[in-house]
Amino acid sequence: MTGLPHAESSVRRLSAVVEMDGGWLTVELRGQLDVATAPALVDRVGKLIVQETPPRIALMLSQVSFCDSSGLNAFVRLCRQAEAAGGELVLVGPGPRLTERLRWTGLNGRIRVCKVLPKLPER
């Protein structure tokens, strides 16, 4: 696992594994996504968005134990970056609490939320 390098405490609180899967660049997150860890996530995934053409980024969220408004803001920022680069960012497998927060804030209408990694159309 690769820790998101922001601060000593954030490395222990959020980690990410990046892999290719069916045309998606998946970022499997584990831990807490909050004010201490969200900036490192935005930085790390933002760099991935710039490298991929077009960026197809899937944040795998089933192992995220906590997400506050800073984490939700990170999702919005990364989605905007991916769309501006001609790509897409999807949220995959959020737990019940995070799914509820996405619904309360209306972000589930702005960012695609999926139970499983979606298949990309064949080219």
C-alpha cells in the first residue's frame, strides 16, 4: 500500500493502492478521509488525472471508515479536474454512511456513484 504523503498522521490515517482495471485507473482508499488527509488525496489523484488521457479514475471507497466535508469537497474538486481533462471520475462502493452523505448533499447527482466498477464501452 502506498500512503498518501501529506503529514505523518495522515499517512497512518489514509492509504491508497493504484491499479489499472478494465480501462479505469482505480485508487483503492483505506482509512479516514478528512481535513488532514483530503489535501494529499487531491494532490495525488490530481497528478494521476494529468497523466491519463483521457482520465478515467475510479475511487474505490468500500474501505473508507470516515469521510467529512473535506473528503466530499475532494471528490468534487477531483471530478471537476477529470471532466476538464475530458475524462471522468466515479465513486465506487461507498459504505452506507458515506452513501447517505452523498445523497444528503446531492453529490450523487453530480458525481457518478456505483456499487461496482463500471465497464467502459469497447473502442
